Amino acid sequence: MTTIQTTTAGSLPRTAQLIEANAARTFEDDGFTLKSTPEYEELVTAAVADVVARQREVGITQPGDGEFGKAMSNPIDYGAWWGYSFQRVSGLELTDNSFFTFERVESTPGNIKITSFLDRRDRETFADAYADPESGIGTGKNATAFPTNTGDIVYTGQDKVAADVRHLTDALEPGEKGFITAIAPGSAARITTSHYASEEEHIHAWAGALREEYKAITDAGLIVQLDDPSLAENWDQIQPEPSVADYNAFTQIRIDAINEAIKGLPKEQVRLHLCWGSWHGPHSTDIELKHILKTILGANVGQISFEAANVRHEHEWTVWEENKHVIPDDLILVPGVVSHSTNLVEHPELVAQRIERFAKIVGPDRVTAATDCGLGGRVHEQIAWAKLAALGEGARIAATRV
């Protein structure tokens, strides 16, 4: 009988106990590195064991650690997937010039650069909605401040990634394949730098540092998921809107950095997560998948995770169908079939239909059904687990029909 594999995009709702424990942690002298204690580590160990068991119960066949090793001190937090990286490299410090506050940057043809987060084109189009705290667009509060790069970026997170690996492997059953997320070089390098002379140098430095994290995960027999919303999301953060050709050239630098960082790692254990940002905004200025897919397929990974359930991108399953002749024969597609962007819980029959679309393109053995993006910090815990149950049931339905 056919089995449709299932997974998540990473982040799952933290328990109240874990959120409270993170909120109670103090910082090192740098003001952004969180201190840890043996008691805290014991709490994370138990929490990961529980979240892996819960995923198994609802039908997730490739569970993750819920990103519980990435600190969240508030129930709503869209930045934990990124902020954890500040804890694991040298060369960072708090300054007055952060990702959110630096001055607006104007791009020109052939020379495009990202501007600050607050200068996004979607924010300009819907300025009143973004400014309204009751609109539902808010992204919560991050556990740590965003630093600036002021020195050489060197990986220092060996103990932390070892703990991530240990927590997950201890929770897995024999033969069960798990995954851990890690930020991709291009997304990590979106913090400001006063140290590196060029954007390429900055990205290259992150690639060299983060390779150590990726290797630690794959060496443990786990899948590493490279979170890289910058590949699609950067489009909205360029003023004015660039040409598609310029944007693909800009994005190719980030694809090259991924390939540099994963060179020699087992391809089948490397998953790339592509998304347009998980905040609950209109996303009216998202770039269309058809414009960037061929560039994205240049990443030497074994799996690609992408949004395919939310109302801005669900229709783009046809882009994969139209380009099936350029999809590598060994690439596993990991479409999101339940969404982080709505509180509505998907009907299992709809989930099955979404899975079947991709099974017809590449075959059921090359489809792993997932969430669009992380659910943790984005939807309520009860809703998140109902969505995962719908994902598991939808995969079982699809398996009987493909």
C-alpha cells in the first residue's frame, strides 16, 4: 500500500511552561545571548520528547523538535527561527542600526539591495492595516534583540546544536527519520553589517559558519531543513520593485551560498524551505513562483518545502506541473497542504486533494506533505494540533487514491 510521508515546516506551539522559562532567562553581557541552566535543559528535553510523541500520534511520519531549542518568550513570535542564530556565532553586537531601523535604501537597475523591514512595499500599500494593532498583522515580540555584524562571523554554537540533536534523537523511535531547522546563509545575512565590505562577503561568511551546524545535524543521521524565506520574501523588501532578471541574479548569490554551505553533505538529508514570510499580512507584493522557480531549483538539495495551501500561493501548484520537465529526478517535493495563515482548520478531503496534485506531477513516493510554514507563534496551540491531525488524515486518504 502507498504511504504519503508527512512532516511540518518546523516551528510548533511552545508549552506555557517553556515560554515562561524562556521569558525568565537572563542575558549575557552582550545583551542578546540568552543564558541557560541545567534545569532549563531538562525542561527542553522533556518538551521535545512530548512534541515528537504528539506528532507521531496525529500521523506525522517525519517529526521535528518543534524548534523548541530556538527561544520563544511570547506565545506570538514570528522571529524565533532567525533570532536563535544570534546565539551561535561571534562577530555580533547591539547597535542603533538594526534590521528594523536602518535608513531606507533605494535600488537601481543592476544594483539592487534590500531596504529595512519597515520599508516593505506591502507595508506601504496597506499602511493603515499594518499600523493598526487590532488588524491581526502583528508579529508579536522576539525573545532577543536584533544585533549588527561588527566582526568576523565564526560558529560558536557547537554545544547548542549538539543539544538540539540529542533532544530530538532521544525522542525518535528506531527507524524514524527526524529533522531540525537551521537558518540559511542568505536569510542570516539580512542583519546589517559594518564589518564586511560587500553583501557577497557577508553572505559567504555566514555560509562558512553555518556549514558547521548543518553538518552536525546530518552527521547525526537527521534531515537539516534550511530556512530561507529571503529567496522569495526579499522581493517585497526592495524599493522600487526590481526587474525579475535583476532579482534572479540577486537571488542566485543566495543559492550559491547554500550550495557552498552544504557541499559534500548527503543530499537526501538536506531540505530547503522556501516561503514568502509567515506574517499575517496581505502579501499583495509577493513575487510569483513562476518567476523564480528555475533559480530555486539550482539549490543542490534533496527536498524543497514550499507554501502551497495559503490563498496567495495555492494556485501555483500548476507552476510545478508546467515545469515538471526541469524538476530533478531525485528531488522530493514538500508542499504545504495546511496553512499557518488562517485559523480555519482544513478539511482532510481538501488536504488529500492538495497532496494528489503533486503526486500526479512527481509520483507519491516523491511527495512529503507538510505545513506551509511554522505553526508555532502564529496560530493557537489547539488550532495547530487540529491542523496537524487534518494533515495526517488527509495523507491517509490521498494514499488510497494515488
